[in-house]
Amino acid sequence: MTTLAEHLDRWASGDNARPPIAATIVALAKAAAELAEIVRLGPLAGDMAEVVAESRDGAGQKALDVRAEELFETRLRAAPVAWLASEELDHVLELTPGAPLAVALDPLDGSANIEQASMMGALFSILPAAGTGEASFLVPGGRQLAAGVVVYGSFTALVLTLGDGVDIFALDPRTGRFVLHRSGVRVPAARREYAINASNARHWPLPIKAYIEELVAGASGPRGVDYNMRWVACVVADLYRILVKGGIFLYPGDSRKGYEHGRLRLLYEAFPIAFIMDRAGGLASDGFHPILELTPADLHERTPLIFGSKDKVDRVMALHHASVPPAGQRPLFGQRGLFKAGS
């Protein structure tokens, strides 16, 4: 079986720009494997769900959030990384001055699931380093050199794109090494699953309401087929499911205070997901534009995020452009009406 290190060695051979990227991914993978050990121990590792500090989203920073940040930061200090931007840090952290790369990181996604023995993960993007920390990260998502997500579930998976295709590696807990599990992953088309938090339906903008109405109507509606709904409350888990089963994920902005621009971070979550989706034949959007075309105005900017099979995301974008909700909700359909079916 091919290990991650072997895969990266072959990929980096003969190209002087690639070895630093490969070394950085190895460092990230080592931190992920170390965190997997803590996750596997659960409560035997201590009260990892204990709130130890305040956080920007109001949920509180938990002990496992802090531990995850420490593990990744320690490993990246030994990698060719000049700048680190983390969801857990207020400012960019300088690691190795003059190094060629910058890393944007969410070290622990789904920390609300710690006490529930449910899925969690991590996300990262690798970018070229610029002269200053913020300048390295306030760039379009298409500038990414590589991106990945780690999923802690029934097994620990690393989903990785080096810019050309998507591969999935599984952690062998006996050796602590990631091993190639699936290569050349493509998002399956025409799958009948969607993921959204339906409890917020009354707050959604009209295009999202219209799209979900199309799906809920099932075989008797404009799409003529029945759909299943999934919601894990961990975006990396939904990403993994869509990569292997297809479908669509929606976390729109809505009318609640603090949710107007969505809740997921453009730099730390949307960018790596969009890069992976794009390289797997899918699409990620904020409703109006592909995520990879966006540029963050600040490190912790939030965004609506819709990703999955390209035909489904295209349909959601068409509904947004038709209804123009920011311009006073002037829809081409009634509050309860349906658009004609699209792709």
C-alpha cells in the first residue's frame, strides 16, 4: 500500500517548487495523527469538552480546540511555513521567516460534537507566502497550492488535493501513517441527498426556500424524484459524504442577527472545501459566485456556503440570480411558490 509520504515523494520529484508543499503536508498529517489518538481516547483523555476561553462565535473555546491548535502549530514550526492563520488565533502568526509557504487552518471543526462521540475534523489550505502575513491570506481562493480536510470518524481520513485531482488517505493506527485509500475521487452526479439545518427554514432567503421546496416536493414535485436529507453538524463530515455519495450541502446566510453573511469562515473552511470540490468535479458557491473567485477582506470573514454536485449548485445559483434577494426580495416566485425545475 502507498503511504502518504511515498505519494508525496513521487509527486514532488523533479519540481523544485513542490518539496516544501510536500513537507508541509507531512507536518500537517503528523499533527492530525496525534490528534486522532486523543479523539480516540475520548473522555479517557480528560474533559476535552471543557470550555476554557471565550470564542468569536460565542460557543466558547474548548480544551480540545486548544490542544488541536497546539499540535498543528508545533508541527508547522518545523515545516517551510512563514505564516500561519488559524481560526483559533486573532492574528497571523509568524513561524519561519523567509519560508515559501503560508497555511490557513481550522484545527478542529465540529467541537460541539466532542461529548456526543460524533464526527469532527480539520481543514487546511496551503498558499504562497507574501511579504506580510495578512497579504499571504487576503487573496482569491484560486491561489491555493494544496488543500485538505481530516475527518475523525469510524476511521481517520485525510482528503487531499495537490491541485490536480483528489485522493483520500486512511490513517493506520498501528503505524501512525496515512495510507492511500482512494485516488482520483470524483463527486458522483445525480444523487438524491441534501444536507441543511431545516430548523432554520423560517429564516432562509427566498432562493434557498424555493430550492428546498423543490426537493421536499419529491416525486410529485418539479424534480420528479424523492430526496433524503442528511445533517451531521460537522462540515468536513458532510464534505466526505458528498465526495463518496454525491448530493449537496447548504449553509446559507439568513435573517438572524449574526447570520446575515453565513457562519462558515471563507479562508479556513470555504476555501479548502471549494478547492477540493473543484478538483473533484463539483462546485462550491456563496449563492452568487464560485467560492474560488472570492477574496476575503479580513482573516475571519464569514460566508454562505453551498457545495456538492455541480448541477445542484448551479441550480441554487440560478435561483439566487433570478430572485435578487439583496434588492428587497423581488422574487420571480411567490413566498410559497416554486420555480420551474432546472438542472
